[in-house]
Amino acid sequence: MSEEHQQETRPAGAEDEETLLARHRKEKKELVAKVQSLKKAKVDKKKKKELQDEIARLEADLEARHSDELNRLNALKISDKSVEVLDDQVSETAAEEKQPKLSKAQRRREKKSQDNKEREAQIKAEEMLHRDSPRILEDRKIVELLTKRGLAPFPVPADGDCLYNAVKHQLARIGICEYETSDLRQLAADYIEANQESLICYMTNPETADILSEEEFRKYCFQVRNTKAWGGEIEVKALSSSLKCPIEIVQASGTSPVHGEEGDPERKLVLTYHRHMYRLGEHYNSTVPIGKSDDGGVDEEEEQDDG
């Protein structure tokens, strides 16, 4: 609202805040001078008591008047603001009335567009906040390595079966569709049991770092076969040997190891290995040629905490 409009809403002769405060300072100085003059007057005890009462009354009256004037000024300012808000609301209403009325379909489209914009802004803000996190840096490096080879990452569910689902997806890409996740677990467990002597030296208790005992080895194989126990390098080796397929593991740091290189190179499977994707452990994903997004028989689900 303009200054002229604000002045029109105030009573004639009303002071602005700066003028009022300047007058208050002047009146306080005048009162101080008057009080000092009264205190210097030579009077008897009775008159002195009356003089002190008079000084207290003058100070109280001035303070009360100043307070009242400030309150009235603030009330005027609030009134001015209310008028300004009302003017703005009237202007907005008038502008809205001039606009053509939108159909329900148009309103839905506009709301969807606005929601998408807000979501994109939130994603960008989160990306900026976490742009240097281990996960973002790792993902960036893996995408860079895959892009050089004409590949793109293909996410699989993070439900404990990630290795087996990634292998299943890769097998489907080369036309091998007869394996379910449970079949791949069975293959891995059978291979590990059959090759205990050559593998046991790589299998240790995570708490003690000791080689697995016979009982621990049997329990390990049972979990591979019957639970959603996370698969690692031992299982990758078991699967590559059982399937006669080389399995390459692309990772952000170090080399990309290839297990089962003696297998048919035409049946090579390419997975990605992520150390920082989820809070509870590592994760495997599959890959696809850039520009393709076939699901290979794997349902993509929401991210969970473990691989």
C-alpha cells in the first residue's frame, strides 16, 4: 500500500513513529531537568516529602502518557497493515476472477505438474546435500566404468537374494531362462559342499576369523540353500563354475575380477558390486546395454536395508 494511502487512514495530526519517539526523548530530558531543579530547592521535611511525591507523580504521568501514545501508534500501524492485506486480497481475487475457470482435468494436470516440480526440486536438493557421500561417489564411478563399455546398471531387489537375482537377470539376457532364484541357491550350495576341501580355507567365522568348523560349514551350506543369506565371492565362484559362465564383477575401486574365466566367453555375465548402497551390507546389481531396460524376469522393488 502507498505511503499516501497509509496517511489517509490515520487521524489528522497524528505523528509518525520517528517524530513521536523524538518528542518522547525531549520530554524525558525536560522532566529530568525539572526534577533536578525541584530537588535543589531548600524546603523543610514536610515540604520535602510532598516534593518527592510530586516528582514521582510527574514521572509516572509521563511514563503512562508515553506508553499510551505508543500503544495508539502501534494500533494505527496494525490497522494500516490490515488495510494493506485487504487491498492485496481484493487485488488477488480480482485477478483470479479475470482468469478463465479451469476444468477438473486441467486442475489435475496442473497439480500433477506442480507436484513433479516440487519432487524434482527435492531430489536435486538431496543430491546436492549428499553429492560427496560414499554411495554417490561409488555409483558415479560404476556408471562411468559401465558407460565406457556401452552398459548401464540395472537394479535388482535388495532382499538378501540380490546376487542370485542379478545372475538370474543376466542368464535371461543370454537366453537361459530355466533357473529360478531357489535353483541358483541350490546350485551354489551343492558346489560348495562338493568342493569343501578347496574352499574351506577361504571360509572363516566373521566373529573369530577362524576357519569354519565342520558344524559351521554345514550350517553355512544350509543357509545358502534355504534362507536369504547374502551371497558373496564364494557364491559367485560356485555359480560361475556350476553354470559354466564367466561372471565379471564391476566395482568402483580396484580391478573388476572375472570368476570362472574357463567358461564360455559368449555366456559371460556382468554384475556390479556396491559397498555403500545400503546401510546393512553390500549389494549386487545387474547390467543392461545402454538404452535398454528389459526386466529379465526380475521385479524391481523398493530399496531395502540389506543386500
